[in-house]
Amino acid sequence: MTDLNVQYISEEKREDLYKEIRELKENKIPTIAKRIDEARQMGDLSENAEYHSAREDMAWAQSRAKEIGYILDHAEIVSTQSDKSGSVNIGSTLMVAFDGGEKEFKVVGPHEADPLHGKISNESPIGEAFLGKKKGDKVEVETPAGTQAYKILKVF
């Protein structure tokens, strides 16, 4: 049974998240708290735009810190190295042929997905279709534009 709470991330992404949460907790949240205190001292809070802006910023920063904490608490670090089986896993890079051309994809967890740069989520239809496949396998993916066929040329 798959743990639905597992957050698949690379070591690099984990380090980025640690840096981000540290920045939030050590710098941004205290700075915003100071802004809130300064705005409170201006008097009437009902029409104090700076106060309301700072409160919104604080809500965002605290929410983001909580989200990062959840990701890190449930993180499973995936290797960026190809495994010995040659099958596509989270962290695998693969070269595929489709529509008369070739494209390189890297299968990543949803927090690292960036389709414009070839990083596809394991939870996306195409990422999910590639999982477990090997060099030479053909994959068909249903898209809004119709069925797209891919052939895996290389897994590395």
C-alpha cells in the first residue's frame, strides 16, 4: 500500500526547502511581525492599509512555513541516479521519441515539476505512465488533444 503522505523530493530540493524555511523563520516572519507592531501603533486598525497588508504577508509566510514543514516531515529523498533495473522511477531521466521528434524528461515529485524545462511530476498522467517502463517500451497517454504515443529510447 502506498503512503499518500509521502513527499518525493531530491536531496537538492530538500536543501532548498531547508534554506527557504530558515529564511522565513529567521528573517521574513520577524520582519513582518515588526511591521504589524509598527502599524498597530499608528492607531485605528480598521482603515490601516499597512496593518492589513502586513497581516496578509504574515498569513502567507506562516502558511508557507507550515507547508514546507509538512513536506520535509513527510519527505522521501529520491536518487537522481538510475537504478540497476533500467526502469523508470522517480528521479529517472529518459529520452523518448514522439511525433517524429525526441525529448528528454526527468520524472520528479510534484514539488519539483517544471514541464517547460522537462521535469514532469510522477503524479501527472505522462509521468505516471512512464513509471516502471524500460528502454524500448511504448507508452500511450490520454491528453485533452487526444492520445499521445511515446517510445522510450533511453533511461539514464
